Amino acid sequence: MSSPAVTPDWSAIADSPQFRELVHRRRRFVVAGTLFYTLYFIAYLALLGLAPDLMAKQVIGSITLALLGGLSICALAPIMAALYVRRAADFDELGRRALEEAER
């Protein structure tokens, strides 16, 4: 690998198949995760508005379905972050290969 003082050829990196694969995989992961989280949140809000009696049902003591749903949304954010961290190793590897290929 070259010295940090040497500027990489960004156009060569952007044109490499490894970089295009990295962008494709990362975009697909982020779009799918965003879509899932958004639809999950919209479904929760729809249930709150359209089925208030169902969401007011107590499931464990005085804990309602609405409270469990809200907590599940809060729990989903760190779960999705952890999934991204796991995939980030693959993204880093693809980025490293793209940089190596561009330096040749």
C-alpha cells in the first residue's frame, strides 16, 4: 500500500468492478434496512390509529400491545446498527480490494 501522502486515483477506483460491487451491496443493504424500518414504523402507527382497542389490550399485567410495539421500535434501531456493523467488514474488504486494484 502506498504512503498516505500519495493521493489515490479516484477515477480509477470509481471505475473498478470491486468499487461498483461495494456501492451496489451497500446501497442494497441500506435501502432494504431503511424500507423495513419505515414500513415497520408505519404499521405500528397505523395500528395505533386504526385499531386502538387492539393496541390497548393488556398482555402482561398492565403492559399493553402499544407499549410493546413502541419498545420493539426502540430495540430495532440498535439491532439494525449491529447488523450493519457485521456487514461493514464485508464492505471494508471490498473497499480494500478496490483500492489495491486501482493502485496497480
